[in-house]
Amino acid sequence: MQNLLQFIRTNFHIFLFLLLQGISLFALFRFNRYHQSVFFSTSSTVNGNILNQRKNVINYFSLKSENQRLKEENILLRTRGTENFLFVSKDTQNVFDSAQVLQYSYLPAKVIYNNIRKQKNYFTLDQGKKHGVEKGMGVISPLGVAGLIVDVSENFSVAMSVLNSDFILTPKINGQILYGNVNWNGKNPNLIQITKISDHYDIREGHEVTTTEFGHYFPQNIKIGNIKTATRKENGKYWEIDVELATDMAQLGEVYIIKNAFRQELEEIEKDYTNEH
């Protein structure tokens, strides 16, 4: 206690100065409107900056939960599209009495390994058998087609990339199904090619290229990209088409695995006929 009193006596002038200074500042800002407005303006700015930084920190630590919420919302929006439903008639006598059966559903996944530098590229996902993943499921990014599941373990799966010379799709161009092949030539990872399209079709730069329901891997109208160049072969009857991919495969991160509820049934019933022809 004596030490405290001694400390106060020793620094009495400093404490007195601080007290008087505090009283002076209080009087200045309390009774002077200009200084009062400056004080409140400055304090508001400081408080605003502090609150903004606090919000940024909170937002940073909540990114994971926010991303998960956005994934769930994206899945909900995707599954509401009519391309995901199979229309099954309940009564053959009444074609208007029908039910919508969900054919395609979506499972969010993250790419943990990716390659775009080879002729046959693959990427690995953090979802496997225990999550419901099976071979033959399509994979899309939020922007468009990405690949096809070709191998599955308990916790992981491997997908054949759209940048793989073995990856083939039938395209829909500008809303019209054309019986050609979407297939990568192994050169530019931003461009994929369409072959075997007859030159009597009207093909133009900028036309949108999407999926059809053929193959049962993807719903129809999932974007593949837009036509960048379309030229007629000099000595042939076909178009030579380059499509700019909607998905940036070099930046592939968050994806969706597509489950077709009727894929096995469709493949089973089509098996004998496709083998014959």
C-alpha cells in the first residue's frame, strides 16, 4: 500500500495533467459542435473499419460452411430442372395423368488430383463407394461437362477427363441433336473437337454445344461449350469444329457426380441390341 501511495506522490503531476487534459477534451467535444462532429465522424470511421475487419475474419472462418450451403442450393436447383425427370404415365387411357420420377440426382465432390498434360487425362475425387459413387457416373463442374467415373474405391473415385482421347459424347448443337462425336484431339486443353457432322447442317461460330440424353451419363442440355471455329474440310463432306470448353479443366475444383437412377436398367435392356449392331 505504501508503495502505491509513494508511486502516486511521485507521479502526482502526471496524473493531474492527464485529469485536466481529459476534462478539457470532454468540454471541447461536449460544448463545441464542430469538434463534436469531427469526433463522431472519426470514431464512426474507426468503428466501421474495426467491424469490417471483424466481419472479414468471421466470413473467412465460415467459408467452408457457406460453400457447403451453396453446393446444396446448386444441387436443389439442378434437380428441379425438367431434364432430370422421367415422365411415366400412370394410366395408359389418360395420357394427362402422369407422374414425374426423378431420374438424375447430384453428389458434390472435390477434385484432389488432376492432369491436363497427357493424351489420356484423369482426375481423382474425394468420394467413393461408401458415398454411393459407381462406375459410369457422369461428372460436371458448375459450368459444364467434366468427365466420367471409371474406377471407384471405398473412399475415392477416378474420372476420365473430357480431355481424354477415349472420352466420346454425342452433341446437341444449337438445340439440335446431331449425330457426330465430341472427342479431344490431345492438343489444346481449352478446346475439344466435334467430328463426323455432315456439312449440310448450318454450323456457326458461337453456337452452344450441350449434352443429349444418349449414353445415360448426363441429363440433356448440360453445357459442353461454344463453337469457336467451324470449317468445311476441303475434300470431305464434314465439318471440322473446335469447341471452347465451358469448364476450365486446369482449374477444376468443386464438381458434381451425377447418378442416373435408371442407368443399369437401361443398359441391361439395351445390351443385346447394341451388341448385335
